[in-house]
Amino acid sequence: MEKLETQFYTQFYNSPAGKIALLTMDNGADYKKPNTFSEKALKSLNAALDTIEQVKDIKGLLLTGKPYIFAAGADLTAIPFITTYEQGYLVGKMGHDTFKRIMNLPFPTVAAINGLALGGGLEIALYCKYRTISKSVPAIAFPECFLGLVPGWGGCTLTTKLIGPEKTLQLIIYNALNQNRMINGTQAFELGLGDRLFENAEFLDESLQFLIDIINGKTKVKRKEPDFKKANQLIKEALAFVDSKVHGAAIAPYRALELIKGACSWDIDTGFEEENKALGELIKSRQCKASIYAFDLVNRHAKRPQGVPDLKPKEINKVGIIGAGLMASQLAYLFLYRLKVPVVVKDIKQEIIDRAKGYIEQELKKAISKGKIEETKFNYMLSLFKGTLDWKDFEDCDFVIEAVFEDMKVKKQVFKEAEEVISEDCILASNTSSLSITEMGSELKHPERVIGFHFFNPVAVLPLVEIIRSKETNDLTLATAFSVAKKIKKTGLLVKDSPAFLVNRILTKMMVDCLEIVDNGATFQEVDEALLSLGLPIAPFDLLALVGPAVAYHVLETLNRSFGPERFPLNENFKKMIELGKTSVYLPNKKKKTVDPEIEKLWLRKGDYKYRKEEILDIVLENLTKEIDLILKEKVVASSRDVDMAMILGAGWPFFMGGITMYLDLVGITPRVLQKVFFSF
Amino acid sequence: MEKREVVLVDAIRTAFGKAGEKGFFWHTRADDMVVRVIRELLRRNPQVKPEMVEENVWGATTQEGDQGLTLGRTSAILAGLPESCAGFSVDRMCAGGMTAVTCAASEIALGACDIAIAGGVEHMGHHPMGATADPNPRFLAERLVSEDALVMGKTAENLHDMFPEITKEMADEFALLSQKKAAKAYEEGKIGRMIVPMTVYTKEGWVVADRDQQPRPDTTLEALRDLRTPFRIQGNVTAGNSSGLNDGACGCLLMSAEMAEKLGVTPKMKLVGFAYAGVKPEVMGLGPIPATHKVFEKTGLSINDMDFIELNEAFAVQALIFMKEFKLKMPDDPRLNPWGGAIAFGHPLASSGPRLMCHLMHEFAESPEAKYGLTTMCVGLGQGGSIIWENLQRKNK
């Protein structure tokens, strides 16, 4: 595929106020492939500016993008090849030097942000004297900190000077680290990024008129003076936020904080120089490389699932859910909201069904208040939901999923009962987190319609669904499962029918090691802190409480049965904890993590070794490395990319670790343990 | 319902582009051009709030693609008019926009609504003439129309056959005059103020479409003489003495006279009367003659009462025959198309009718002594349409 290069096209317009240069950024493709800035693009901009500087009598310039797209920032494809500080520094300098020429033009300049503007695409607009924004711009953001970078082409410096530190922190720090949140055109205008907000219908015409009015003095732009007084306090708060998100494991957001703080007092050139230095340090960093890798995984790899049979999936016009507990209710709502087809939920007690219906009602109301569903649709949507005690209601279902207790006997039983009423080709899916799908279908008349369809908690947040093919599953079932995943806006990943599948196997391996380390003398807090320092979204013992120790133990048992006690020992203390009915090792609602004294009492230590943080990490990560190697050798998934994508989308592991294998490779653990790397092209 | 007076408050158009890839509207949608016109009409007339517009009527010959889906309704939504504004589309080929105006005017006259926007659009680049038409085979099998009827250039050649005294030289001379008058009007700034500039996307960057692409101010009789006659060997009709294929949109703001007074807007002209009439399809250029006779008959006015005649120059020969019929001064009557016509500006089918009104409105403004004007045009498959307007910008009303 030929690489798209963004060109800067210059046109001139003899307006009533004199000659105006129209500068268009366009890579020649449609909106699905946004404009990006490579070295060639910057050269094109320089050439355009050479022309513009030579033309006499220019009274103004309008910079804009192609339809629906302003620009999506720097071309990230070059980043993997930048390995030194000097190279990274030059990337920064080249951007600054080129963009600054726009700033130095001796006439009014307007950036007309007509569409998506991200990163460098937003930065270039800041070099114009004025900005107009279209009301229908869907996404404006500085995603840099999310990608191991800082807005280093003037973003930190110019944004701070334009809208002050508070709003700049919102854009560059808070939004980027909140799953790369983006704002729309109206919000960007309200932040002060634009001087005018125009409707999309005549956006460029009105932007041009705005420029003409500025040139002939008919309009003046007033801006709110940014407030720098509270800068130190704001930076302090942001620092605490960054710590809570990345626990010191990423560099970029900290560097961005320094730049924003500095920009409150530095002149522009000092700011730009510091940005260059920051890019010098960051582009070569492992966090940046891993982030770019992760970005590609999530945006491209995840969207092209492997192993999907090439046939027309079955149409789903009714969904049945076995069980009406909390997980089942979450699934019911998801299917209802996304597929907009009848969803019937079956349980054995009326009160559980009533609770499920209450949950659906409450979620529908939430969606209405957020504007995701029209208010007039409430009754219709609710009418699609039915709670039942009677299997008969499953007769005309096309897709049935069970979310009952994690017990093979129970699951086999409900499948058997369902099979008596459902049609021959109705799909039977299981949301089991560890049990064998093949065995689950083994006593059915039609095991070929059985498939694993494993969600992650919280269902609304984590986008992964592990799709598990049993030995009997046929192609139509598999194709339909992928199609359903896509329709409910989840990412399906094909996983072999192997104990605990992928994500839970990795998390459980981590968990047993953590338990063992505590057995040997470390405190729960020491273990949690050590692992958090990697930048994980949640500490292991907090995750345990979230999942529920009993469920986690079930998964551990499954793994123990299959792979033996050496890798998956059944921790005695853990078992005792569950027998005591404890749901967490910590006391609830304590500001500082405090171990439940009863847990402390029951936990029998095998030793009193004083672990250093590094030792804890070494044990956990080396064992994880070996486990992942086995996972790949067993072909549980097709590649290390799948492992990383799954950890990012199914466990929320950070971009800057590149999931897990990229981290293990880059910090040298894989080479040390396995004498190789996981990564391959 | 009692008949009420209908006035035209304003008219504006986009520039007219060349149809096809070289035209500046090639990457611009027809409905977006309409949106630009609607919004500019409201921008220029701030007393008219968007929620006051009750009807939005648009003519287009090809009612599909970016001109389909009931353009009158879609363009109202796209322009940001409130949902209360109704809208519909009409088609009378070249007189689509003219018909949109008379439809809207009829509603106003009958009291069905007070304020309407009406206009015409044609993106002939996106919708080449007749490209998706499927004429009934009976037309030819039963000789209902001659084979020439669907090819406009051939109908113009037929007019030369019918009126041998109208020679190719006369047609070329008429075309040259149209170009020169248009060039002069351009130079004097008369045309620019009828055009709302529009920023349009091209593969070489956004450009501003603020001038028609069709006019050839430097044309000469010699150059015209040597042009090919594509419709027949040794013919008379050339690209130079016909109107060309174009993209453009033009719209008008209409309201009842009472509403204009109530809002305090200054109406530019009043609709006195209109008429449409049919002729043989193979000589469709004759259309304006019976239509104009008819409107004179209905209004009791005559050609001598007309201070301006805006005649759509589909072909020079058709204009000349009209001049002959009504005994206008040959080859150039100062009352007829004083600022040039479609041969110079181009003829994006349905948008041409409103363009004639736009010209007339501005001519009236410059000639406060003028009282009446005529807008008239021929229509494919043999029709003509004529509207008589009264100047409301007169010094002593």
C-alpha cells in the first residue's frame, strides 16, 4: 500500500478585503484516513510558506483541512525507527521551526478547524493568530500522554499561554489519561481554543468572512486572560492524579506537567526548546515504543480478528440469557441496548428476575439521561425485555448465553434443559471464565452450536470478549459469535478451549505468585505496591476483591487440575480465607490499606523473608514470561500480539506496557528467561 | 381564501460553474449549494427569522442523488431551518426554478403561507442531461415527438430551419453581444453582488467560487464563426451561440405584501401575473412566445409596457425568434438582457429562472423609472414560461 503523504495546497482568493491565501491540508484520501504530518508533509508546508511569503499584497491566510478532517497529528509510523535523543530532539525542532513560520506571517491568520484535530493537528492551529471551530467537529484532543509522548510541537507551551494551566491540564493530562478522552467542537470552543464557533453548514464560508472582517477591522477578537495564579496548586493536584493513574511507571505525563508548569512563566522560545528536549527523551523511551505498538494493536489488530470463518453469520432476532444475577443482568442490558431485539432472561426465582428487570429499567433511564436513548423509546426498549421462569420463552431464541454459577454440572444441566426447547441451530454460548467448552457441550444433541463467549467485568467498561471454539463448534456458530461481538461493540478474540482461556490464566498465574510471596514473608501491601509500580490499573489484592475470592479460587482449581500444583498450587491460606467467607484481604473503606486482622490471623507464613520490590517483580514477571511462552506454544492464541491486545482490552493493562509481552521484551526479561523475544513482525 | 399580492424580497445565487471535473463544484453537492443560497437569503434579510419561513420549494430537473429525496425538505433541514418549515421539489426542466417561484407565490397568493423560499438548482456535472432518463418507447414508435426533441441542440437547429431568415451570423452576433454585455456588467460590479461566494473543495485545496466560469469576455466574431456545429453537418448551432452545461443554484425570498410591510422589509418587485404554454417538443425554443402572449392576455399588458425583458438564452436562435415575434430592435434591444444572458453566464437548468428574476430585481433598482419587467424562458419537450413583475423600487410609486 502506498503511503499517504499530507500535502499543503495553496490557493488565493481575491476577497473584498484583498488577497487571501487558502492553505489546505490534504492527503488525497477520504475521511477514514486522516491527514498526518510526516517529514514530507512538513517539507510541503515549508514549500507552501515559501510561495506565500513571496506573493505580494497578501492580507490574510486561512488554514484548513480536507472534508471532515483537520489533521490527526504527527505521523506515528516513523516513531519505531527513532532510537536516539538527538533524533527525537530534531523531530521536535523541525516541527517548531516549520510551524513558527505561520506564527511569523505579517498578516492575520485563521485556523479553521473543520474536523478532527488531534495532537500535532491541534498544535498547528495554535500558531495561527485566530481559530474558528465547527460545531460538528467530533474529536479534538492531545492524545500524546496516552501514547508516551507530550504535545511537543508547541502544544504544552502555546495551549498554556492561550487558555491557562487549568484547562491545559484538562486537555493534556486529565483527558489523555482518562482512556484518551476527546472533546467535541463546542467543548473546545468553550475551553477557549477557538475564537468563533460556527455551524458546519457554511463553516468555511463563515470562517473566511471572519478573516475578512478582521482584515478590514470590522471585527475584534476578545479573549479571556488566562489565570496563572493557581498554577502551582493545579500542577500539584494533577501530579497526584498522574500518580494514581500510572504510579510513576510512565514518564510522559510527568514531563508534560513540567512543561505546562514552565510555560506559565517561560517565553515561547524557551518553552519550545524544552519541548524539543522532552521529545528527545520520550520518543526513544520504551514507554513510547510500547504505547505506539499498543495503539496499533487496539486500532488495527483488534479490528481485524483472525480465524473468522468466511460465511454469512446467523441473524440474531432474539437473545436468551440463562441466569438473572448481576452478570446476567449486565449482559441482558448490553444485548438489549446494542441489538435492540427481544431479550429473555430466565432464572429459578421470581425475585431474582424482578431484580434483573429493575436493573434494566435503571440502566435504560441512565442511558436516557445521558442522551444515548431517546426518551420516547423507553417503553419500547423495556417491552423487549422479559424475565421468565419458563423455558418455553426460549423457543424462538437465536442466541442463548448462560451466566450461571461456575460449576460444570450446573452448566451442563441448564444447556440440556435449554436444548429441549430451542431450535436446532440456536447458538448456545457460555460466559464461563475457565471451564471447558467442549465438555460443556459433550452431552448435547447438537454440540456444534456451543461456543464460549467470555466477557470481562465490568462488562460496560472492558471491550474484550474471548470467543472459545470447542472441538465440536461449527463454522456458522463461530462466525455468528464474532458477528454478535461486533454488533455489541466488543472486540472478539479467538481463544483455544484451554483451562481459564487467556486473560484469566495470566491473571491467575500472577495471583498465585503474589499469594506465595505473601506466604514467604512479604506483606499484602508490599506486593500490591510492587505490582502497581508497573502501572497496572489495579493492585492484585484489590483485583481479587473485585472478582471475588471464590470465583478466583474456582479458576485456580481449574488450572491446578490441568497444569498441576507446580505452576498453579492451591494456596492453603487462600482456601481458608474463602472458607471463612472473606471477600477481601483488606478491611473495607479504610483510607490506608489495612489488612483484615482475621486474615492476618489465619494466614500461616512459611517464612519471614524481607522482599525488595524488585525481587517481587522479578518472581512475578519471570513466571509470567514462562507462562505466556507456554500459552503461545499451546496455541491458546495465535500470537503475542493477541496476548497484549487481550491484556489491554480485557484487563485494562496500560498502553505504555504494550500489554505485557512488549514490556517483558523491552525491559529484558524475555531475553533473560527465554533467550528470545516475543515480538515478531 | 382571498387572493393576496406576492412580492419578491430578495434573490441570490451561487457562481455558475462549468459542469464536469473541471468545474469548481465538481466535489460539491447540489444540496449544499442550495443550503448556501437559503442561508445567505436569510443572512441578507435579518428581519426574516428562520422560523418565519413556512415553505421551501426547489426545482431540479434530475431529482435523484444530491438533488433527490425531496430537495425542498432536505435542504430546509440541512440549512438549519426549523422543522416547522415545509418543503417540496418541482420539475419543469429549465423552468423548474421558475415553477418553484410560481408555486410558492401561488401558495402565498391564496393565503396558504406568508413567507417562502423558492429557487432552482442543477448540478449538470453530477447529473448530465437525460443521463438516467427512460423515455417511453411510444414517443418514437408512434411518432409522438420527433427524434430531435430530446436533444436540445437539434431543436435549435430545427428553429433555424423554420426561420431561415435567422442566420448563423445573426446568432453569433447575438452571442457576442451577450458576452460583451455580461463582461461590461461584470466590470461594473453588477454581477458580483448577485453571487454569494462559496468555499468549495478541490483536489488542489479549497477555493472560493465567486465568479462564473462560463463567460468568455474576449470572444470575437471570428472565433465564434469557426466553432464546430456538433448537432449537424453544416449546421448553425455551436457551443458559442448556445448556453453551455453548468452547475449552479439560485433562490428567491417571497412573501405576501402585507407580511413585507409588517416586517418592515423593502420588497423589490411584485408578481403581476404568470403563464406557461406548450409548443411542439422538436421546436421547444418557441415556448416563450405563446407563454408571453398568454400572460399579456391575462394581465392586459403588452410588450410595450415592459421596461426590461429577461429572456433565458438557451440558444441565440431562440432568443432572436422571440425578438422578431415581439418586434424588438435587432440585433440588440436595450430592454432585453441588458447585462447579458445565459450564453455568457451559463444555464444550470432549473436555476436559470430565478437568475432572470435576480437580474430583473437589480435592473429595477438601477432604473427607478422602470415599471414592468418580463422574465421568460423556454423548456425542453416544448414549453415556455413567462412572469411579469412590477418594480417596487420606483421613485414615485
